[in-house]
Amino acid sequence: MSERNVRVRFAPSPTGYPHIGNIRTALFNWLFARHSGGSFIVRIEDTDVSRKVKGAIEAILDGLRWLGIDWDEGPDIGGDYGPYFQSQRLDIYQKIARLLVADGYAYYCYCSPGRLAKMRAEMAERKESTRSYDRHCRNLSQEERDKFEAQGITPVVRFKTPLDGETSFNDLIKGEVTFDNSTLDDFVLLKSDGYPTYHLANIVDDHLMEISHVLRADEWLSSTPRHILLYSALAYEPPLFTHLPMILGSDGSKLSKRHGAVSITEYRDQGYLPQAMINFLTLLGWSLDDRTELFTTEELVRHFSLERISKTGAIFSQDKLMWMNGHYIRNMSPGELREHLLPFLEKHLPEEVKRPVSREYVQQIIPLIQERLTTFKEAADQFAFFFIDQPDYEPDLLLGKKLTREAAIAALVDALTQLRKLTFEASSLELALRPLASELGMKTGDFFGLLRVATTGSTAAPPLFQTMAVLGKDKCLKRIEAALDKLRR
Ligand code: GLU
């Protein structure tokens, strides 16, 4: 088996938008394929018609494309093993289900939903929770079957799970995993609408598509014994299995929306960089050593190995993701950063800002903000003061902890007088304003803090004099005048 060419797949069900866990699965498969010179396949498992979500397939593929995860075979590009939508392969599953019945590995079940509900209620009463079907139809006589058929009931096909014994398989991370067959029920293979269940379609396709390794989320581990039994019934060679560690929130529970885990496309829309996402997601369950945190995608492809996937759950930290994104932003050239930033500014700056936003102006701002950015969307909010007419803030912000209204007014009046005389360059601003602080008997920190709020509306802005120089004389004077108005009101 290990000599087989590496062929791995990402097999999303379009039952929702692709979240962090889905994409981490796709990424590990992709890294493994690219590392080993194998093929990465995307297969859409759209057999649960009732749970299909409109737009989910496009969101999944868009998410992958945005991250630079490319596939060799898949729904849009086809390939030698297509079609890659399970909904277009129903005849294959139906044929195999019939074959399993003919060979005695499966049977037709005519139980009505009403009977099943009653059965489950009775089982629950008897506290039997391990099997969800009582195998009522497993040993129907031909006569009984004919009677149901004559009534026009379309049966489902169920797998005849061995009643005793064990099923084992070797998980590449967890090692030997064993399940008692008595804990598995006679699960459905083919539903009465002619659609296969996940179990049947998944293993048939992994076989027909010659998948060598299955890397998937931990939650599928309990399905694997069923799959192993099916492989054996069909005399197919199973792929090698690797169940990826669970992704946990900072509180140690399974990651959910509550922890800020949103659709991957939302990360894109918030202004995270694909490189940062790839780096971050790979470290959710894989590491090279205990130290290295920053990897380019090429480095990850080069180093990736199944052996270094961790056994224990991986903690998702939003702070770490933001830190990483900031790192990749700081590493960009100013021109690159400008091009990334512009669409976010266009979209998210307040309406009053004239569009299109000036490229040249953004170029001037970049050196002031590059070090401070975490995401692009945040930038549109955090640095809106560069673009709007007047920042909005409470007058008390001007006073900080120490200043009295009178002192602040006197300081701003003097500053205005000085500034009116100046050309607005960072060095001349500093040269004029620094001595003014001592003339006013103020600490430079307090004086500059006052000017910072007056000109930007914020206490945490980029370096004051450069900022004022970029804002320009007109705007600064107007803003200081407005600050005086606020204080005098
Ligand atoms: N369709 C399943 C999912 O959405 C695939 C599980 C597997 O990889 O076997 O995760």
C-alpha cells in the first residue's frame, strides 16, 4: 500500500460554509500531496439533499482558491476519475448496494419511519443506546419481503454488521484502534430516495478514485470501523487512515462559532492574508519542532510529514492568528501593502470619504501604519482619521489624566499660533513644538498627547509629527480649532 502513488482527497459536504476545521483538513491533504508529489482531489459529497446549503460549494472552492490550495482533479476541472459530485454518481452506489445484498452482506429494510421511532423509544426506555436499529428486517423470509414489495414500499439497504467480534485498523497517528462490532448497528447504505449514505458513497469513491491515504477530522474515527467492514465485504483494499487532532477553543472545548471560528471566506473579508492563514492552520495540529512558528507555504510543503501531526487537540488562538497576520503585513513591501489595503479602505471607510481613495495618499500613510496593522478591515476603522473630515471624540479625551481645561485651551491656542507659521514637515514640526511644551510649563508627553487627540481623535496613533505632516496644515489647523471649540463649550 505505501508504495502506491499518493492520492488524497478533500471531500466536503456542502451542508454549510467552510469553517476552520474543514479547511485545516483540506490543507493537510494538500500539503501531504504536494510534499510527496502526489495528487490532491476535491470531491463534493452532496448526498444529503435535505441539508444542502445554497452557495456552500462555491464558498468552499473560493476559500481554497484564495488560500492558494489548488487541486489536480475536482468538480470544476474534472479528471480521470470523475464525476466529482457524488450526486452525479448515484447509479454506481445503487449497483454496489445491490451487489452487497446479492452477496449476503446487506439487506433490504422496509421499516417505516413510524416503526423506527417507536422502536427507538422502546430501546431508550430499556436504556439500550448502542444500536439504533433492532435488525427487524435482517432475517425476513422471501415471503415477507414479497409482501412488503407488493405494498409498494421502497426499502432502504442496510449493512449486515457482524454481531460479534472486533474490527481494527491502524491509524497513522493513533496507532491500532479497535471497535467491538456489537457497538455498531446495521447502518443504512442506500436510502429509499436512491441516494447513498455517507458511508457507502465515501468508501466506494475512495476505492474507485484510488485514494491512498484518508486524512480527515477526528470526528470520523467512529465511522471508520464501518468503512473497514465495507471494504472487506467488497474485497477492496482500504486506504491508510489518519484522523487529525481536534481543534479546540481557548477554553479547551471543541472549537465553535462561540470562539470566533467563522467561515474561511469571512477571514478573507476581514483582511487576513492567505499566507498567514496557511501558516496558522498548519500549526493547528502539526509542528516541525517546538520552536519554529513562521513558515512560508513552500517551507511547509517541504517539511510536512504525517509523523509530525500531533496526537492531542490543537488550541485555536485568535491572538496568535492576529499576531501572525501582523507579521506577514510587516513583511510586505509598501507597494504590495497599498494594493492589499486599498480595496478594504474603499469598502469600509466611512461614507463621507470621497471615492476612489487616493493611491498617493495611502502610499504616504503606509510607513506610519505598517507596523501597527493586524487586519486590513481593522485598518479602515483604526486609521479612518487620516481620511475623514473631523474625528469624533469626547472633549475629556483631550485632557487625559492630568490636564485642566484651562491648561489645554492655553496650550492649543499657543500651538495654533506656532503652527500657522510653519511648513508642515515632520522635522520642522518637532523643532517648533518641542520647546513650546517647556514654555507652557507642560511635560512634553502631556502636550503631545493633547495634540495627538486634537489632530487624530485618538490617544494611540502613529508618530505625531509624521502623522501631522501627512494630514497637512489645513486639516490639522481645522482639527485643533474644533478641539478648542469642544473645550470651550
Ligand atoms: N463529507 C465528509 C465531511 O464533510 C467527509 C469525511 C471524510 O473525509 O471521510 O467531512
